[in-house]
Amino acid sequence: MTQTPLRRTRPADDRAPARSPRRTRRRTPVSLSRAGVNLILLLVVAYTLLPPLWLLLASTKNLADLLGTDGFAPGREFHLVANLRHLFAAADGIYLRWVGNTLLYAGAGAVLAAFICALAGYVFEKFSFPGKGPLYGLVLMGVMIPGAALALPTYLLAADLDLTNTFWAVFAPGLVFPFGVHLARVFAASYVPDEVVEATRVDGAGELRAFVSVALPMMRPGFVTIGLFQFTSIWNNFFLPLVMLSDKDLYPVSLGLYIWNSTALSQGQTENVLLPLTGSLVAIVPVIALFIAVQRFWRSGMTAGAVK
């Protein structure tokens, strides 16, 4: 009887590793690839910069070059200085008055609106009082209502108070900014610790003094962000002044340029076509300058509440 030799088996550790199935590389969708993202960013940049570029080139032309050349082609001669002189001298220099009115409407209105929003957001975040939830819900409802829908009710209210065709008819509505209240509450929650508020109360400071001296400096990025949003909104406001004002001396820049453009087109005053173009170029300079001046506060404020 012959014995069969025993087969030598490998230990478990000596076995060859099993081959893993070949992984298939997933292709990144075109919309999410680097080229797709860069293309989208390029389109956004073009959409943002092409209108100001056309406005700048149009303001450097005379009427013949404006009507006889391509929109993005430079004129045969540089007429920007002459156009600016004509702009500031037209109608006894009323354009400078419109700029001053707009600076007053937007500048003072934005600062006061930012302060009111910061105070309201601080109260909503740090205080408890009856009806807090429903009242804040009304504020959020105000965010969803477009400003144009409130123009007619605001006019009727101003007419009842005999405020139409006055400075306050345009200035007072600019102090109401529901979205700013919401942003201020976010900033108060992110930048003002409850311990600091309690410490100021223990030291004997009143609530208003605690807000002005302690909370408001901590909320400075939010204050600047809210003020910049409201400044831009008031500066570009058109429909409310159109409804409220009939005195040209009270016009903001947006309404004054609209009147000039409508008059030049309807009455065939081709020599005044360049007035609204040059005026529009000058009107965007304060907004750009303000944005550059406060951009470091604005950039830090935009990230508030992102990480907690």
C-alpha cells in the first residue's frame, strides 16, 4: 500500500494578494472642470466690465464719433475734458446739485440706516421680550417685498403727511432696511460674545452705552457691510424719487440723468445726447471709490457666520 505524499500548503501570510479590480477613472463633468469654471468666471467678468468700458469710451467721443464709430472703438479725438465741461455747465450747473443731493440721500441715509439696523439686530440677538419671534418674522417678510412694490404705498403715506416733493420724501424711506437688520443679527451673534455684554452690565454701563462703546465697535465689519449695501441701493434708487419729486433741485443723479436722456431723445436735442453718458460715468466714480476704501471691512464682513 503506497502512501500519497502530503501536499505542502502555504501559510496564509504567504499567499499572493488578490488582484483588485481595475478602477475606472471617472471623468469630471465639463461644467465642473477647471476650463468650465474659468469660462464662467470670464463671462461674469465680461458682463461686469463691458458696460463701464463702453461708457468710458463713449464719454471720450464727440457726437459725430459716437454716432459714426463702433461702440468699443475709440474716437478720432479725445473729447472727455470738453464733455465734462459741458456737463458741469449745463442748466447752470444743476448736475453738481444732483450729485450733492445724491451724496446726502445715500451717504447720510446709509450711515443712519446702518446704525438703526445694527441696533435692531443687537436687540433681537441679545434681548428677550414678548413678541420677539413674530416681530422678527415681520422683518424677514420685509426682505421678500421688492422696493418698487412699496413705492405707491409710501407715496400715499407721504401725501397724508404732506411730505411729497420734499427732501424727507426720499431720505426717510432709505432708513428702512430689513435685510440689514437680519445681517446685523448675524453679526451680533458672531462678533459680540454674551460674556462681554454681561461684563459691561456688571460694570454698571447702561444698555445704550454698552451697545455704542462695546458692541458697535465689535460689529464694525457688519456696520460697514450694511452701510455699503444701503449706500449702493439709495444711490441707484430711481422709482421712489420719480414718484415723490417734481422739483428739479431735489432730484438725485439717477432721476436727473433719466430726464436729460428722455428730453434729448424725445425733442431731438442731439447736442445733449452726451450729457447723460458723461453724467453716468461721473456718477459711478463715488461708488467705486467707496468700495475701494472699505473693501477690507466688507470682505471680512461677508464671511461672518460662515464658521462658528
